[in-house]
Amino acid sequence: MTNHKVSPLKSPEIDPLNDVLKQGAQALLAKAIEAEVAELLAQYETLQVDGKPAVVRNGHLPERTIQTGLGDIQVQVPKVRDRSGNGVKFNSTLVPPYLKRTKAVEEFIPWLYLKGISTGEMQPTLEALLGEGAKGLSANTVSRFKQLWEQEYDDWRQRDLSHRRYVYIWADGIYSRVRMDDRLCLLVIIGSDETGRKEVLAVVDGYRESEASWLEVLTQLTAQGLTIPPKLAVGDGALGFWNALAKHWPQTKMQRCWVHKTANVLNKVPKSVQPKIKEALHDIWQAETRKDAYHAFETTLKRFEAKYPGAMACLKKDKGSLLAFYDFPAEHWQHIRTTNPIESVFATVRLRTTKNKHCGSRKTTLAMAYKLLVTAQNKWRRLRGYRLLADVIAGVEFKDGEKVTSDDQQDAA
């Protein structure tokens, strides 16, 4: 049997530009720390003992190495002496005691693990990216991070949600192989609050995407203070979620994800005809009005139902929930027609759980997924037209994405 050896990552060659930047950063940091200590001395310049300043400089602490994105930087923090006995000390806000690496590098270390770098590859990867001698990504370090993530997750899933109002929610599930013989189903809910900002509301494990599992998630959110039902829920075709939603929040409207529905329909037809059907489906959900969407819907059924009855039956059964978005502001349509807010993040979760099939315990996998989702959450954009959310909350009626005025209601009557 042939042995395949993986070549270790090589450290980058010396880069003169990077070296200049590192020296400049080191000099600027030293000046900034000197400015901090000068500010402290100026603050106590009137404090004297026997006619002399009570707070004076007193050398430097031993030289330290700070790990940065430019590489290791040497720094010496000044010391002060307080002769008044008031206990005045100098602690730099830029370089606090025990700081070993910058925040960017601190976040970069768990990011490497979460993105799929195995434990054995961690140290060579860090040295290749930050320079030879870079440390901090050992197996013990990752174990400590895991413990911190698990504690963060426990605190997060018990947080109070009573002070927030969520208008839209997106729900989906992802299967993760925790162990070779045990598959974990992660149930995730993302919500958009009254300001248009999206955030992760729940990351829990369930038994598949069953009604009981989803009902448990919704009940937990209510127990945390989310007592006002959202106006709209977006999800795929999992009946468990819709059944649980109808029982727990019957007032919430349902919007089936067009991305999932398109994939389900196309899976039931030959590849040769998939582009035509995909175009026809696109004409439905891109229609300007519900009337136009119904027309495109019927046209699609007439064109393909005879030859592909299974695909068209799949499309027809969710006709109402596929077009629920027409009852909401047109500015929000691009956000509420699909579960993309979850799908885009799940790609990262799948990468990590695929890379490491033995993620560990159920709790470790949950904490890891939570950390990935919450990290991604910081980069999510606010809903377009978020100011219209106040109208949605107030119960203002929308037709084909536009507000229904009193004149419109009289004409309809």
C-alpha cells in the first residue's frame, strides 16, 4: 500500500515591505504607550510628597511579545512609582496585562478551527500565516475555546427576548454527523426585529425536523419572552415546522422558500427540460402582482403537467404559501421569498462538521454551530425598506407590495 504524506506548510519568505510595516507598527505602539503614561503623570502632577511629584516614572516592565497580523511585535510597557501610598498604577489600555495577541488574531484562532483546519494542521498554518514561531493554536488551546463556546451557548440560549419584537422569522434544519452512528439535526431560527436587523434566535438539536422538535423550539422562544407572534415565517417544505407553527402561532402567515421549491420541482424532471421549467418558475415569483403570479402559475401547469405530473403536483400543493409575500412590502420581497439568510451560513457549518466527522459531543457540535452563526450574524445587512416594518407591526394592509389606502378599500367594496 502506498503511503501518502502531506507536505507541511512552509513559512513565508522574508518580505521587506512587511518588515517595514512591522517596525513602523512597533514604533507607533511605543509612542502611543508613552502618550498614555504621560497623560497619567499629568493627571497627578499636583500630587506631591515633600515638595516632589508623588507619581513618577520607574523604568519598564520586562519586554513582551504581542502576536499581531503583521507578526510578532516587541513592546515594553513603562512602570510608575506612587510615593504617596495611594496605589496609583499604570496599565496601558492598548496593551493590558497578560495580553498575548491582538483581538483580530484572538478571533482568527477559533476561526481556523471552525473553518475546518484539523488539530494537526493548526500550528503549521498559524506559522505560515503569522510568521515562524507563532504560537497559540495547540490542541489544548482549542479545547479551552470549546469550553468557552459551550458556556457562551448555555448563557445565550437562556437570554431574555422580551424587550425585542421580531416581525419575520426564517427556519431551517441541517443534519450533522456527530459520531459515525449518530446524526444530529440542528434546528435554526433567524429573526428580523422592528429595526430590520437579523439575528440568530435559536440553535437547538431535534429528532429530525419533526413537529415535536420544532414545537419545542417555539415553546422555548416563548419562555424566553418572545410572546408576540411574528407576522411571517419563511421555511422549506418540512411539514414538521409548519404543523408546529400552526399550533403555536396560528396568526403567523407562512411563506414557502422558493429556492427549496425550485430544487424540489427540478429534481422530478429530466435535466434537459430543467432550464425551461426553472425559467417558468422564475416568472411566477418575479411577477409584479399576485394576479400576474397566478397567471404565470396556471401557464406553467398547462405547459408541463401532462408530461411531468409529479413535478407539477409538487408545485401546485403549496400555491398559497408560495405567494404569501405579496401581502407584505415590496421592499422586503427579496428577503422573505427564500431562506437564504440561513442557507448562506449553513454552508460554513456543513464545512466544519464534514471536515471533522467526530466533532465530539452533542453539546460541542451545538456550541460550534452557534459560534459560527453568531459570528456570521455580525456581517448581515439590515432589511431593505426596514422603516416599513412599523406598518407591518401596526397591521397596515399591503396588496401586491403596496399599502392599501382607504380609497383602495372603497373601490374594492
